[in-house]
Amino acid sequence: MNVLFFGPNGSGKGTQGAIIKEKYGVPHIETGAIFRENISKGTELGNKAKVSIDKGELVPDDVTIPMVLDRLKEADCASGWLLDGFPRNLNQAVKLNEALAKEGIRVDVLIEIILEREIAKKRIMGRRLCVNDNNHPNNVNIEAIKPDGDKCRICGGELRKRDDDQDETAIDQRHGIYYDYKSGTRAAIKYFKDLSKRNGIPAVVEVDGRGSVEEVTKELMEKLGNLSLK
Ligand code: AMP
């Protein structure tokens, strides 16, 4: 099963991605995470990527596209993959589709978490990290998971903010790329949805990102369960 997974920063994509990975038992390939790992190891790829990432810009396509295509050729991808964070612009979508077609590989499912830009931004800025457990969700802007004062609502632990979650300019920059219908991520999504309109491949699953983590997971699982794949 080959899956493309889309959703703006702040839509809960990371959490849902981990659940989909479990469901299909495929590697979860996150371009942002690959870059971060390379940056922390100080590799040449990491050094190239860091300049763009620090500015909230996309890493150039001539670095990103070969990196992803090489990753998809690795042995663990032989029976499927979940690609998250790629393609992020129209050019990446076209190049991915061309490269896959050459190998006779297809995208089976496109998943999109739909969330308005302002809501996504509010969520990011309200996010608080529990020092005891990353999986203790706290958000000062979401009633259902509001912290207990300034402490974790689950364990009472200290809460911290992620630096990049508070940088409004960087958030706007990232969302600017995502919600760009002409050549950004929305254009990449449309490219694959247009392919789907022709023959139903890939199958398209859209979920409403406004609900709680559990509600989004429920809708996602129901819709994935109902798919009859071609
Ligand atoms: P993410 O963790 O998905 O928010 O990605 C973090 C950063 O990595 C992004 O802001 C980009 O600078 C870079 N990045 C991730 N995926 C891509 C991609 N497909 N193309 C170019 N840059 C990317």
C-alpha cells in the first residue's frame, strides 16, 4: 500500500500518521524528519537543508526530490510506504508521479486532513509539550485539552513551548507554502486528485481536521476501512 499523506502544520498529521503507519505496517517516511536527522548528524545533506529550514523555506527540489526517490527504493519500501511532507509543491508532485510510473509503481491512497489556515495557526501557537511525555497533548487554545493551569493536564508535569511554534513569521511562511493553490502543496494535492478523477487511482480520503484527535482518527479509520481499492 502506497500512501501520500497531506495536512497543514498544526492539523495533527504527526499523530494520525503514526496510527496509519500501524494500520498498514509500512514505513512512515517524513521528509522533515529525514532533514532534521541529517542536520543533527552534521551530514552534507543536513548542512544544505539547514539554510532553507531555518528560514521556513522549502529545501531546493534538486536536493529533496532525489533524496525521496532514493529512500523509496530502499528494501523496507518494497511492500509499501507512507509518504508525509512530500510532495510539497507542484514540481515535486509531477516528478514523483513520473518516477513512480517509470517503475510501474502507483500511489494507492491520498489522505488529506483539511483544516483552515487560521485554525491551524492557533493550534500551533497554543501547543504545549509535557516534559514527561510527548504523547500528553496540551493546548491552551483547545478547550478539550487545556492544561491544568500551567501544568500538564494528564500528569501535572512541567510544560514547555517549542521555539518554532511561537515564531509567527515562520508559521506563516510554512502555511503560505501549504495553502498555495498555484504551485505549492495545495497544487500538488490537486495534481494527484486530478489523476484520481480519471480512473479512481489514487483513492482519495479527506478528513475534517477540526475535531479532537480521537474524532479525526475515527473518521480516518472509517473512511480507510470503506475503501474499495482498484
Ligand atoms: P516538516 O517537519 O514537515 O514541517 O518540515 C520541516 C522543514 O523541512 C520544512 O519547513 C522545509 O524547510 C523542509 N522540508 C520538509 N519536506 C520538504 C519537501 N518535500 N520539500 C522541501 N523542503 C521540505
